[in-house]
Amino acid sequence: MPIAFAYTLIVLLIISSILLTLLVLLHRGKGGGMSSMFGGGVTSSLAGSSVAEKNLDRYTVLVGVIWFACIVGLGLWLKLAQAG
């Protein structure tokens, strides 16, 4: 496989890592953990999740799958590069 493939995966991995970190930090804390320590204890008493929270969950899962695919792709590329 060409080296450009590996560089593309590395760039995609860096971008998805930053996005995944930001998306996880955007999630609302459920209370009782580290998030309540830093002002997360003041929460509104809305029942259920909002549409924005559900979309945030979907985006987080999507970026997580892309991140995982980059990790697997780089691992396979390294294995094939060593064999060849």
C-alpha cells in the first residue's frame, strides 16, 4: 500500500481524536462524578433527553467509529508494510 494511505489515516486519526474529545466534553454530566465537582451539580430538572443531546450522542458514536476504523486501518497497514 502507498505511504499516502498511511498519512491520510494519520491526519484523519488526529482530526477524529480532537473531535471526539470535544464531543465527549460537550456531554452533560449525569451527576455524582467529576463533572459535579466543577459546577456540574447545578442541573436543570428536565425529564428525558433533548433532541440536541440525542444528536450529540449520534455524532459522538459516529466519530468514535471513524476513530476506531483509523486505528484498525493503521494497524493493518503497519502489518502489511512489515511483511512486504
